[in-house]
Amino acid sequence: MASDELAKKLQSRLAAAEEAEERPETEQSPDPVQSQEPDHGYGDTPSELATKLNRRLDINDGSAPSRATRVFNPYTEFKEFSRKQIKDMEAMFKRFDTGKDGFIDLMELKILMEKLGAPQTHLGLKNMIREVDEDFDGKLSFREFLLIFRRAAAGELMEESGLMALARLSEINVSTEGVMGAKDFFEAKVQALSQSSKFEAEIREEKEERKKQEVEKKERQAAFKQLQSAFCS
């Protein structure tokens, strides 16, 4: 069976990883040129491989919790978001689920982050998925995608993390941008951010002008008092 074959591969990979960790450095070849084994994206630690292996074996034995069969209703489970916000997130998720399989995999996430203007390294992308990957399948379901925004809203994401960048850069309201005449969502996002920056700059200028006027007013008052005291003396 395919699942048995996968379990055997994971078991073999785990054994190889543990053997490599225990092997003295002098026996390991640090020269990447000497290693001709292709990288299939299995750069997991032994503990991560063990977790995946145990999960797969539990599924085979029928003892794993059946999360996939649970009916997922984003509107009841993610009540902190409005219906419109969830629909916007869903539209974004579907846009980058180019395989139309209901998941965003590593390559699709790579394209998403590049489009958002926050490209990530291969390791960075894997770490992004790992943070919310509840079923250890190496990709994001829509529920796991929503978890990113929940954790961002709760302040549970590191400021410099890839997930935080994704959440922050996705805050622009999709439907509002749609009436701006932009050709596509990301062009509209840049437009909106530009307008927002211009507005903030104008606010800062007004504050600076008010401060300047206050300083000038105080200087005039001080000069007047000084002149008044000169006349009175």
C-alpha cells in the first residue's frame, strides 16, 4: 500500500538522520560537491521525522484523531473575524491554490510571498508552514491559513517572522480595492499603501506645523513680556 511504503521511507529517513547525528564529524563529508544525492525537501530533524512517522503509523492503525472528517465552518470557528473578512481571506487563499486541491503547498506559498513583496528562503517557507501545520502534511489548509491571521491578531507571531509579514501585507481590504480600477489585487495593494503613506505624511506635516506655530507663539509672548517689563521698570 502507498501508506505503508511512505511509512517505510520515513522510517528509513529517520534512521539515516539519527545515524548522521551520531557519526563523528571526521566521518561526515562537509563538501557538498561530493554529495550527489538530490534534495527532495526532506530537510527535517530526526524529531520532526519521528513525529511525522508516528502520525502516519497512527493513521494506518486507525488510532489517529480524524481531523479531516470534522466539518469545518470558518464563520463559527473564527468568530473574531467578520464574514466579509473571511470571504476576502478565502478569495486570496483560492487565488494561490493554483493546484485547486484545497491546500497551499510550499511552492504556492513561495509565489504568494513573492507577490506580497516579502520573498522567503526555502527554510523560511518551511518554518512558516510548520508554525501552523496541525496535521504535519507540509502544506496549508484554509483553516491553517486562517490560523495565521488569528495568531497575528492575538499578538502571538514574532514581528520579523514570515507569517507576520503575510498577515500584515494581507490586511488591505480586497473588495474596497476592487473599485479603485487597479488591474489586480497586488497592484491595488501598492496603491492603497501609497495613499495611506501619503495621508500619514500629510498628518505629520500638519502636526509639525502646529508645533512650529506653538513655538512661535510662545516666543512672541516671551518677547512681549520682556518688552512690557522694560517699559514698566
